[in-house]
Amino acid sequence: MNPWLKNDLAYILPMGVFLLFTWAGGNWPALYPASYIAKTVLTAVLLVWLWPKYTRIRWNGWYLGAALGVAGVVQWVVMQQWLERHFAIFRPDPDRVFDPTRHFASSAARWAFIGVRLAGASLLVPVMEELFWRDFAWRTIASPNDFKLAKVGEWDRGAFMLVPLIFASVHGNWGLTAIVWALMIGGLLLWTRSLGACIVMHAVTNLLLGLYVLHTHEWAFW
């Protein structure tokens, strides 16, 4: 196997496993808790195993990432709520919305799952997705023959426009909201040239969104 293909697989494999279990949990709601725990554990194991293959993460501009993470959760919630009020296409399928308060008879089991769900969204997903979207996908579009020939955060109009569209394609009824959010984090990447700043933005948005969901019980946002 060529070295460049090994590098590609290091990025593709964790995302592929994550999406496979996401698909399973979305299509069979009864399997959602098990599928979420499985994809969290397996993706974490893959990231640790493949870590030497990844780009070294720089953390400059992390404070900008934190600020944009707060702006990002406001954008995500406000924009999505507006879209759902005005356009049926953006409304979630009620049969696919997982409500842990109804699924678990035991409060201990419910809060254990919520803890895993929150940790997965705010700690694991930001690392895995930013390595895939803002490192691998962005640089692959900029340099198709070998993504490592493109620098992290290198300006490329195709990458800036296409990554948000592909990112939106895996976010279901949140697609349009995801495009705007991805354009924001794409701007952060261009400004800072820092994967760490993007990871922080993603983590802050996901953490605050999770806390918002727990406070309001608007489970469709999860």
C-alpha cells in the first residue's frame, strides 16, 4: 500500500466508522444508545491508534475559537429554529428524535448515557471531525494528488466552498444551518491557520448545544 493511501485511510477510517454507527442509530432508534456508545469508543480507539499519522495540531488562536464557538451555538439554534418554523423540509422526523427521558427507566442509566453523549460530542467529535474536514478534506481539495502538499489553512476557493457543502450533507435536516456554521469555522481556519482553534470552536459549540438541549429538552438538536 502506498504511503499516501495509508495517510488517507487514517483520516477516512474513523469518520467512516462514526458515520456507519450514526446511520444505524438513526434508522433504528432503539439501537441509538448502543450505537452512540459503540461509535464513541471505537472512534476514540482508532484516533489513538492512528495518531502518529495526523498533522501536528497547533493551538494558536484558541481564544478566537472559543469566542466563535459561542457565536456558533447561537447561530445554530436561532437559524435552525427559524428554518423549522417556516419550512417543513427542515423539520426533524419525530420518529427519529431520541429522548433519553423516555428511553431509560433508570435515572442512573439515563444520566450515564447523557454523560457519554455530552463527552462524545464535546471532546471526541471536535477532534475527529476537524482532522477530517478542516485538515484532510480541505487540503485534499486544495491538493488532490497529495493533500500534505497543501498547508493547513491554505486559501483555496474550492475548499472554502465545497467543505461546508459536504459537511452539510451528513447533517440531515440541519444542512443549511451546518453550511453557515462551516463557513464560520472555515474563516477561522484561514485567519489562524490553526487546527487547534477549530477544535476549540467545535468543542465549545457542541458543549453549549448539549447543555442547551439538557436545559430545554429540545432533543431534536441532539
